[in-house]
Amino acid sequence: MTLFLEAVLLGIVEGLTEFLPISSTGHLILVGDMLGFEGPSGKTFEIVIQLGAILAVCVVYWSRLWHAAIGMRTEAPARAFVRNVLLGFLPAMVAGGLFYKYIKQMLDSPMVVAVALVVGGFVILVTERVVIKPRYHEVEEFPAKLSLMIGFCQVLSMIPGVSRAGATIIGSMLLGVERRAAAEYSFFLAIPTMMGATVYSLYKNWASVSFDGAALILAGFAAAFLAALVVVRTFIAFIGRHGFAPFAWYRIAFGSLMIAMLLLK
């Protein structure tokens, strides 16, 4: 029962943090270490709970995604939407394939995660104070070059602790994207990016993948899906009222806590 509850808790952590600019990797490393969680062998648990988070975005934005898919042949905005999501994903796909080994090595260094959390928090605070008049208010409006540039910003999130959502959103805002559109674009980019990372991780770890702990895996998946569902549905309204500063201060506090715990170990 204890192991089951730990799996649910880690699923909730994944779902709550994956789409916020606070680094799901950092939280999973710290919480998993604190719990001493020993789930199913291999990377199965981590892979499947990510899929739960992806499913939440697909559910919330189903009508928009479906409209883009069926309208690609006849509607210019639908083609622009699909093009911009694929271009934004392209740099991460290439970099992930080239640097997979080095990214995995960094995951074994919690101090890298902790420092990245703190530094990223200060970057968000500075960005919030920089006044840049938004020029783009919908994903369909993005020129191809802008989508590709945001994709390069997303590559920075391969440094554990940087946060995929944080790198994408802050990069978008600095390039002239309105705050709400930046957040939504980060959601849409998460679908191919996380699916690609999941498939590649399955390929690399297939020999050790096991579904022996199916109940634990299912519990983590369901918890990640439900938690992410809440985040995706409420995030846009929250940043509209409060901006990103609360997440910045949280990153700084959480990263500092991680650093202190690592130094005291």
C-alpha cells in the first residue's frame, strides 16, 4: 500500500509540474529520493506517467487539435498551426538524438538540477520586468522563423532543472509572443516533444522495460493525467492574473532547498 501511494504521489508531481515553468525533472528527482521510491524495473514508470500528462493536453485541446488535423488541406490557419508546432519540435528532436547520452549523465547530478532551478527563477523575474510589446497573439500567426527560434529555446530544457515549459514560454515572450499564446504554444509543443522523448526512451531502455508492477504503473499514469488536467485547464487564467513571478520565486526557494539538502548529505 505504501508503494502504491508513493506511485500516486509521483504521478501527481509529474502532472502538476510538467506544464508549469518549475521543472518536473527536478521535482521527480527530489521527491523520489525523499520517498526512496523503488518502482517497476527500467524506465517504465517514468515513461508511462509522462504519457498521462500528454493525454491531458490532448483532452483539453481536443477540438483545436482535431480541427487543425482535418483542416490542413483546405485551411491556411490550420496548416500554419501544424507547421509551427512541427518546426518548434524539430530542434529538440535533433538535439535529443545527438546528445541523449550526455543528457542522461546530467540527470545523475541533482546539483545541476538545483542550480538550474535557481538560475531559471531569476531569469523569469528579469523577463517579467522587461517590457516587450507582444506582436503575436495566436499560434497560427507565428512566422516559420519564429517557431524555429522558439524550438531552439526549448532545447535549453534538456539541461535538467531548466524546465521545458519555462524555456519555451520565456523564449516566446522575449521573441514578442503574447503571454497566453506563449503558454498555449508550450502545451502544443509538449505533445510531439514528450511523445518523441517517450518513444526514444522506450527504444533505448526496451531491454529493461517491464510491466510486472502494472498496478503501480496504472496508478501513476492516472494520477499524472488527472493532475495535468487541472493544470492545463487553469494555468492560462492563473498567469493572466498573476504572471510568472510566483513560479520564479518558487523555483528559487525549491532549488535553494535542494542545494542545502545536497550539501548536508
